[in-house]
Amino acid sequence: MAKSAGKITHISDAKPKGAIGAVTSAWSPLQEPIFRSLWLATVASNLGTWMQDVGASWLMLSLTTSPILVALVETAGSLPIVLLALPAGALAEIEEVRHDEDDEHRALGGDEAGDAHALPRRQEPVAR
């Protein structure tokens, strides 16, 4: 079906630029300035990390010829990331869900009730 006077007459006419099925380059995201800046910063950071890893291993190799100690240097650098990545991701997801639930509550008109939990509560003295 064709477009008539700028109106969409078929679902295929509504396909936005870069949509699924459109032919795009793998490099097309780099056309966005913010994405390109973040991507280049990540590449530079990773390159520096790799150079530091090689330098630490090289230094350990010059201090000792034990392959176990050289391997332990690499393990000491990567083990904390390996062990903490999964729990950190799970914790971030829990916090994100909690904030999403608060946002939904406020959007449904519970703004005053949603903010009440953040206010300090005044304790009334108990009469004896």
C-alpha cells in the first residue's frame, strides 16, 4: 500500500530509520557524538588496563621465575571483579526495581504517601 497525503496506510510505512530489518552499518552507532565519546573513553580505559596487566606480569616475571606467582598476580587483579560482578548486578537490579515501584506509586497519585516514608517520624511519649 502506498502513502496517501503523508498518512500511514500500512504498518511497513511506519518503520523508523534504523529499525529492525533496515540495512545499517555496524559503525553507524558511532555517528552519535555522545555514544562515540563514551565508546572512545572505554577503549582508552581498556587499553590502559591491559598495559598495566602486562606491566605487572612482566615485573613479577623479572622478580621471580615461578609461573605460579606470575599467575597469582593476574588472579589478584581479576578475581575481585569476577567475585563481585554478579552480586553487584543483582543489588543494582533490586535497587532499580525498588525505585521503579516508587515511581509507579507516585505516578498513580500516591505522591504524598510515597514521600511520607522519607520524613522523620515523631515519636509520641508513652503515658504510664
